[in-house]
Amino acid sequence: MWGLLAQFSWPALVSMTLSALYNVIDRFYIGQGCGMDAIAGLALTFPVMMLFAAFGIWIGVGSGALLSIKLGENDRVAAEKVLGQCVALKIAIGLVLPPLFFLFLDPVLRWTGGASVSPQAITYAKQYLRIVLFFQLFSHLAFGLANCIRSEGSPRQSMTCMIVGFGINLVLDPVFIFVFHWGVAGAAWATNIAMTCSCLWALLYYLRQQSVVRLRIRRIWFYPALAARAFGIGLAPFLQQFTGSVINFSMNYAFAKWAVDGERATISIASFGIFQTVGMMCFMPMMGVQQGIGPIIGYNWGARNLPRVREAFLVGLKATTVGCFLAWAVQVFASYPLARCFVNAGDQLLLQTAAHDMRVGSCMLWLIGLNVICTTFYQSIGKPRVAILLSLLRQGICLLPCVWFLPYLLDNHTLAIWLALPLSDTLCCLASIPVFLHEIKALRAS
């Protein structure tokens, strides 16, 4: 099982890491070349981009898990329909959502804390979103197809899809920002071009007929029964990502609300943007395990090989626990050099603030592995209700109330907002323990 997990997880880990590096690279070059206002501006856009990603995850993860189940059941026709439906839904979202956000760009940015930050930060945020919004179609298709490629048993091909985009973004970012002096706009265009190339590579994979499941033109449509099941399976990660977007809106709004002035609001939101970027990278080992173990659990559940399901569940728990400890250690003990990657030499106050905030926000991160693997388990076996509840524990049920009420209880309002993160991690872990024990007992009895 460890070998199989490694076989599926390391390409998934590379793919997820490279996906996250799109944002990391943008923020690295923007922080060094454009300064604090630009970092704060990108932090304002992060909730919007997470909301877009939530819809992509809803379709991509649900379709990928259902694809694994159908292959386990040896139903190739249904598997082809799942793939075609994934493409159809990605196209629909990519064409509908961007114009809606473009129409309401100003109020959305005000809700994310834009009313209290510097005018230059708002300018950067608008500039970035106006460029990337209309290329979301290619981004959604790239990630959705990569997820289906992984779920059909070709994790290395899925990884290559992400490598193509990452390599192009890595080259174009410094060229557009520092050579052409396009600033934030350069980062946006580099991301657009890179994601378009990833999308084209994934389509070529299917057009060259290398895949286990064929992408047929006549299958690109909506199938109500399959769509309902894919949406049900993908609802848990969708709500998790959607709640993450709401948390980002709430955190930015809270920092703006409780800041003593506009400068302090800009620093706090920029610090939160750095925290998100670093956390995204440190969370990738757990995401790699999640993406790798999901198809294994789903396939064996579809084949009714329950001892194998239990083995995969326990191995996934051990792997995610190790990943959590590594993420915690990196963010707590290397907070200063990590923050320095995104802050230029002239912004010492931001650097000190970001390093301190990173240590506070990550201090209980080592606890969340149990919740991650339990959510993945229920998502992979097609039981979305428990998965939804578990996915909402950390970021919705536990964190949101803490963000809104803790500042009223402590004199240091900004510190109170940051303390909401470790408190929610602790509560989430405690609530996940009974669910884990129940499922392990049930699998053992089977």
C-alpha cells in the first residue's frame, strides 16, 4: 500500500505543488519588484480566485472520484460519459462566471477589505483581476482534465500537464515583471499563458488517444444522473474551498475593520497574503496524499475490497500526520526567511509582522491531518454528507465564529483574529476523532 500510495501521490504532490507555485511565483516576484501595496492588492484578489477554484474543484474532484469508481466497476461507457461531462461543465463555468464577477468587481473588492487599504493596493487588485478573469476557462479545463488523467491511473501524465504550465510561468514571470516592466499585469499575463498551455497539453493527451478513458466529442454533454452523483461527491471539497474563500473575505474584512489606520490595514492584509502563500506550499504534502489516496480508496470501494480500503485509510492517516508536522515545523521555525521571500528590503515592518503572524497562525497546524484524511475517505467512497460536515469543521463551523467574536474579547484585536486559526485547528481535530474511530471499527467488522 505504501508503494501504491507513493506511485499515485508523488505525481499528485508535484502537480499540486506546481499548481500552488503559480501563486507563489507571482507573489515572490511581485513582492520583490512591486512592494507592499502590490502584495496587499493580490491578497484582496485571493478570495475571488479561491471562489473560482471552488467551482472547478466541485466538478474536477467529483468527476475524478466518480471516474475511479466507474473504472473499479468496469463500466467504461459511464467512465467516458463522466469525462465528457467534466469537460462540458468546465466550459459552462468558464464562460458564465467571469462576466458576472467583472460586473461586480468594485463591490467585491470592497467586501474583501479594499475600503480600508491604500488606493494603490486597490489599483493593483483591479488590474490583476481584469486580466485573469477571462482566462479562467483554460485554467478550469487544465485542472479538471489533469484530475481525470490522474484518476484513470496515469498520475505521471497528470503531473506533466502541470509541469508544462509551471515551466512557462516560471520563465515568463520575471521577463514580464522585470524586463518589460509590466508589474502586476505581467504576472497576470504570465499565468494566463501558462494555464492555456497546460490546457492544450491535457487536450492533446486525449486527442493522441493515450488515455485509458477516451474523450469522445459525442460524450461532451450533461448527464443528469451522473452529474448529480459527481456534484454530490465533489460537494465536500467545493464547500471546503468555498468556505475558505468566505474565510479569506472575513479575515481581510476583519483586519480592515480593526486596524487603527489605512497603513496598518494594508500591512495586516499583506501579511495575511504572505501567510496564505506560504501555507499553500506547506499544505501541499497533505494535498498530494489526499489526491493519491483518493483513487485507491475509490477503486477498492467500487470493487468491494474492504480490507484494502481500511489499509489505504490507515496508511493515508499516517502520511497526512507526517505532512502536518512538517508543515507546522517549517512555518513556525522558518517564518522569518519564508516571509523574506515575499518582502523587499525596504519593508521591514511588514517583514517582522508577517513572520510573527505566521508563527501564531500555524502553531496548531500539526493537528489537522485526521480531519483531512477522514474527509478524503468519505469523499472517495461517494458518501458526501459526512465529507461535507468534516470539510466544513475547520474553516466554517470552527473558524468563522472565532474570527468574528474573538476581537471583542481581547484588547489586541489583530492578534485575536490570528488566534482564531490555531483555536479552530484544535476544535476540528477533537471533533474528527469519533468519526475516525467509528469508521475504522466498521471496516474492521466488514
